[in-house]
Amino acid sequence: MTEQLLVLLVCLPVIVVMAVLLYASNRDQISALMAAGEIQRTMQQVLNNTQKIDRSLDDQRRILNDAHKRISSVTKGV
């Protein structure tokens, strides 16, 4: 009976340590997933802002191209 008690006393701390390590690793994984989600939201905001800038530049390019065509047709006619 003392051998069984000794095995139980040895196994109990091992089980507790494994439970603590499992809990800590799960917390780290949850933290990493939350960080990844925040990075994804930030990247989406950057992408949205970039798309807005691209549209604005396309509009400006179109306006400048039209103005250039009108100016060059007037100066050629003079």
C-alpha cells in the first residue's frame, strides 16, 4: 500500500504541472489569435484607405488628361 501511495503522491504534482502548462499554452494561443485578429483589422483599414487614395488618383489623372487634351487641341488650332 505504501508503493501505491508513493505513486499517487508522485503523479499528483505531475498532473498539476501538466494542467498549469496546458492552461498557460491555451492563454498564449488565445492571445496570439486576438493579436492576429487585430492585425487583420488594421490591414483591412490600410487596404480601404489605399483603395480610396487609388480612386482619388484615378479621378485626378482622368481630369488632368481631359484638361491636357483640351489645352493641346486649343494650342494646335491657334
